[in-house]
Amino acid sequence: MKNVKTILTLSALSLALGACSTGLDKSRNLGNPKVSGNTLAQQVCSVCHGNIGNNVNGNSVNPTFPSLAGQQKDYLVAEMNEFHVHTRKDAAAQQMMWGIARNFTPKQIEELANFYSNQSPMVSHEHHQAALVAEGQKIFNEGLLDKGVPACMGCHGSNAEGNGPIPRLAGQHADYIYKQLNVFNGDEIYTEGKENVPDVDLQRPNGAAMEGIAHGLSDEQKHAMAAYLSSLH
């Protein structure tokens, strides 16, 4: 919660500073549609997703925030639109991204997605037990047929590079992946035994394909998947 309060404070400061900025290329004004997505990435988004000045370019150093460098453009556009209209409702989305993305224009979203999808992912420095990584690799490549979990590589690619609306997972923070698997699992538990559950009741309404998969993984297997994916580049 301390991290959340710090980021929200920084975001508010960005808005205040943006109001004083005279050059659009340096503006932090999230409410100005004339500020480009590239500028927002460098002046605002870099606070959480990677400091451009330190040449990390969308490679987050804090596992609370996902790395965006090299992420699939279509996926980034879809998620930013969900933040913008508040249809993605997991706790982190509400606390962090709803306020930041609420005034994004379609043009800014397109530019932000272009910017981050064209950045180079860095090698992860996370360290995990070799046995855990190996377990995650086996699940990613082969699935768990007895649990109804298909091989993840079938959708996410042999190196977890993603494809269009399917996100890149390679090199992502293990903690972030683990938390999102639990979000999908929570939606599956919520809908279990119910019919025609409206999207508005789900944390990630566009994650239907992941709900059953996440539900079929034990807690250890979720950690194993996260460890393996974070080890990829």
C-alpha cells in the first residue's frame, strides 16, 4: 500500500507540474490531448515502467509494475482502452491506471503502444530455484492435460513472445505474473456454477481464455510458471 500511495502522489505531482510546463515535449499534463504518447511515456509512465533517462525504456525495475518494453502493440492498445473506460477492474488497475488513463485519447494510446512495443526488453535479473523454473518450463511447453491446462506456448509463442492481442510474457516480473494468474483464477471461482455472468462483475472481463487455465494450476505451479517466464528473454 505504501508503494501505491507513493505512485499516486507522484502522478498527482506530474499533473501539477504539467500545468506549469510550457513545452509540449516536456509536459506531464495527462489531461492535455496535444501531449504526445511518446512524451507521456518519458515524462509520466517512466516513473513506474522504467526511467528513460537511465536507458531502461519500459523495463520496470519494480515487480509491482509490469515491464512494457517489447510488449505486443495490440495488447497494449487493448489494455489501455480497458483502463480508460474502467472495464479492467483488478485492484492494481483501479489504484494505478484508472486515473492515469482516464483522459487518454485514441491517438495517445496508439502512440504509447507504438513507443513501448518498439523498445528492447532487457534481461531479467530475477533469480529462482532451477527446479521451479524447470517445472514451469514443462507446463509452458506441454500443459497439464489432466487439469485441462493446454500448453501455453500454443498461444503465447515458443519463447513467450506473444502475438497481437496475446501478450508477451518473456522476461516479465515473476511477482506480476503470479498476481495476474490469481486474478484470472478469482474470476473463474466467481463464475463457477453461474450462467451469463456479466462482464462488469469480472476483474478482467477479456481474460476468459485464461480463467480455466489459471484455475487448473496449483499455487506452486503458478509460482513455477512465473519463475520460468521471468527467466526468458
